[in-house]
Amino acid sequence: MKIMGLDVGDKRTGVAVSDALGWTAQGKEVIQTKSLGEDIAYIESLIEKHDVEKIVVGLPKNMDGSLGPRAKKVLNFVEELKNKIDLPVITWDERLSTVSAERTLINADLSRKKRKKVIDKMAAVIILQNYLDSIS
């Protein structure tokens, strides 16, 4: 069963998809945010393209576990996504996933310009891989 991971942001959304066995997450792309409807329609096309059966969306909780304004936007996105597709959609605590992605890319010696292009995709990989590790 393939699972899609999403790191939803204001300007970009990172996309990752698991292998068919659900062991590893691979970064697929970064979607430039247009409108909620257009973004969800594009995600629907990716679901078909990659034969996805479940979606994990990173939920940006505050360090104390509370939900701030960003998390509320993500929850709104999740509700809209659930209304449009007939697949399980779950949220996953993504605290520090972007920080972890940034460190990984810095360690890989990527320039700031190159990091900016892939950071959201890498964060989606980390979110999805953490989820996959928790269920295996």
C-alpha cells in the first residue's frame, strides 16, 4: 500500500510517497501553492498517478503540543481534502521536521538556494518516514 506524505505550507507543499511495501519514503515534488481548490485537484492527480491509498499530512504543533494558527490552516486543508477524496487522511506531528530537513541538506553541503527548492519535499519525506517507522 502506497502512502503519500504532505508538508503543507503557505507558499509550497512538499510531497513524498512510500514504496509499495510501505517501508521507505521518497520525495516526489514541491507544489507551488495556488488556491485550495487547485492544490487539492493537483494532489488528486498525484494520488492517481502514484496509486496512493492513504495520506499523512504533517501537523505543525507548537513545542508545548498546542495548535497555533498554522496548525489550524493545515487542519482546514485536511478537512477540505477529506471532502474531495475517498481515502484515509491522517495528521502526523511534524514538530522539527523542517529543522531536521534543513540540517540534513546542510550536511549534504547544498547551497542555500538549492536548499530552498527542496526543503519542503525533504520535510514531507521526514514526516512520512516517521509515520512509516511508527507502523512497522
